[in-house]
Amino acid sequence: MRILYIDIDSMRPNHMGAYGYHRNTTPNMDQIARQGTRFSKAYCASSPCVPSRASFASGLFGIHSGVMTHWGPGCDFRYTSDPDRPMFMRLLRQNGYKLTTFSSFADRHDAFWYMAGWNEVHTHSLKKGDENADEVLDAVFPWLDQRGQEEDYFLHIQFWDPHRQYTMPESYATMFEKEAAPAWPDEAEITKQQDSYAPYGARMLFPGSNKSPFSYLPDRIQDRQDFIQFVNTYDGAVRYLDDQLGLLFDKLEQLGIMEDTAIIISADHGEAMGEHSVYGDHTCADEAVHHIPMIIKWPGQTSVNQEYHDLVYNVDLIATICDLLGISVPKKWDGCSFAGLISDSEAYTPREFLVWDHALYSVGRSVRTDKWLLMRTYHPGVVPLEPVELYDMKNDPYMTNNLAPSQPDIVKDLDHLLMEWWHEQVGQPGSAPDPLPLIVESGPYKYIQEQQWADNLREVGREDLRQKYLEATNQNNH
């Protein structure tokens, strides 16, 4: 079996045609979706980049892998050599698969545990994630020419393109300007967002410089026109990546291996596009940041163009790959296989709820059911968040109306699920402590320091926001 795993950074599924987006951003990925299965409610268990790829590599939630942030306290990978918790790459290799990754992730984030188990690691440039998709494929295509027709390999290709900065050819930044933009956020919502002190927010779109580095992006989002300019650029970055993937799929056709190669398309995390007043980044434990695409085209599956609405994790995807390959899923992994959905059998029990966490810029843990999202923020960091937020995701998908004050019974029920989940995780024999309190104690100040952000708010003339931020910080510190 040949497996091609396409790993996209910062990909919003609701900006893909396969998930109902009205713009033609992803024609090539949509074609793969029509040939396979897609999941509309797939989520990363921990975000952003480093903790999510720790889950990919280990099959574990962040509470077990030890990785919940990008460095420092709460970023200590625990199980590189534990035979009861084998790394995903090592497990496949032990079962006869050759594993190759084209990714600059470890180099960008000093996450060298990621190297464990691969036969080949190609960093393909020294740009540490600032390379575009064409530069990645310039390295991938010679490998495919030499090795693509071999059997039993797992080829992982990671793309950064939808992640800021958006450095695709400028023509892509304007290719959607004649098409209607998403209706949300509207003018009224953008006006409210001017009073958020969040980094990467409407008022603080480029922290530090407060100036856009590109002519095709606004300095800040003050009105609908600014939003349209920004979302056009994001969608252009997605379309540029998709065009490059079209070339990749053409290469598979030329080699005669397209039909019998498994293709998986997913992401490390999603991306905010106005949710919690943030644009083009990932700063909290909300839906926009954790919602990911998950598309699987598996040779021999009889049902195609299927969409499932079950709640699934990225760690479930890793377990499913093993299951489909006939490899026993390790009992101490956190993922549950949904291979029954791909192979059209009935051996699958859906999850009733998910718990996920985030610990960069802010620290929080959330519970997601089919209808509800409960967000518990333990340290707001530099993001204006309430300690408890509750959203009706069926009727308020952009999380604009916090129902926690008016729905105490729902909050209580979801809190019970959260604590039940937590006790199950830390109560496992041999489990290490939850790393989240370490990050709460030290603060989620990795890229933006506490005082630095207060100074930045003063420099842009928003003393009012500076005072709101300092009040929230003082409350948390006491």
C-alpha cells in the first residue's frame, strides 16, 4: 500500500469547496473528496502547530504527550521510546513500511522528537516554514520519479501556504475580488471588534510593527472592505496551494499510481477569520482554531463521495490508518479507529463529545458536543476571553453570543464531561501530570511578552485597550 499524507498548516475546512464553500478555492482537493470520504466535524486534540503535530507523531492527546505549547514549560515530549506508546512513524516502520517526510516543521520549531522513526527526512530548504508549495514540490517530484512506483511507503508532505505570511504570487491575492466574500463578519461585527486588544485582531492585525508587510493586505481591519481584502488573500493562498496539489496529482497519474495510492488530506489546526476578533491566526481554544479538514481516499473503498458528521480527532485518524493497514492500534494511544466507516463495516462507535486544549497566547480547554461548545480559559494571556464561554454551534457558528450566564445547567453538564475526561486521562496507570498548569503558572507568553503587549497598545494610541488588558492580566495574576 502506498500512502500520501498531505498536511496543510492553518487550513479552514469551511474555505474548501468539499465543505460547501462558495468560492472555487480547492478544485483539486475537492476531486479527491469526491473519490473518498470527508469528515465535517474533525478536530485537532491540541493546538496550534507543535502540540498538534505531537499528536500526529504520537497518537496521544497533549495531556499525555506532554506537548501543549511551542517551547518552555508544557512542551516536554515524553514518550519517544516507550514501547507501550510507540511513535506513529516507528510503528509503521516496524511493520514494513518505508516512511519519508518533506517538512521543515522540526527545523522551524526545534521539535526534533519529530525526527523519530522516519527513513528519510527532507527539510528541502532553510526557510523554516517560509517556503511556498512550489518549493516543496521541487523536492518531492524527483523523489517520486525515483521512488514513487515502489510499494509499502508512507509519504508525508507538509505545506505552510495558508499560514501567514501569504507569500504566493501576487496574482492569487486578487483572483477572487469579483466574487462575493463570506457574509460574516458584517460591518456591525467589525465595528465591535475594534475594541478587542487581541493580537492578530481587527485593530492589531500585525503585532509589533502594526503595518502590513504586503501591498495586498491591509494594516488593520476597520470595515468590510478591509476584511474582503484580507479574506481574498487567504483564499488566494489556499487556491495557490490547491493548484500545486493539482500538479502533484498529475504526477501520480503520470506514474500510473494514482488509483491505488491512498491519499489523506488534513491539517495541524484551523484558522480564525474573525472569530474571537482574530484574523489569520490561532490564539485560543475555540472552534475556528481546532476545526480541521479530514479527507480520505482509500483504494478499494466501495462508497465514495461520503460525508460523515461524527465528532473525530486527528489522533483518531492515526489509529484509523493503522487499522486499515492491519496494524494493531496500541492500547495506550488516545485515538479510536473509524476504519469501519471507510471500509463500509459497522464496527464503529462514535464519540459523544471531544475535549481539546490550546496554550499559546492564551490557555484553555474546551468541550465540544454535536450542539454545544464550552470554553474554559485558565489564563487569558494576551487574548480577551471570559473564564467561561458557551456557544450554540448550530445557531451561532461564529461564536458571537456567549450563553454561559443564561445557561448554567448546560455549563454544569459540560463541566461534568470535562472533569470526567480529565480524571480518565490523569488516572491512567503511569500517567504523568497534566502539563497545562505549568503553562498557566508561567503564562502563555511565548511570542508576545506581557509588558511588551501593554507597550504596543500604548504605541498605537489605544490606552483604553491597554487598561482593559492590564485589568484582565492583574485579575489572572491574583
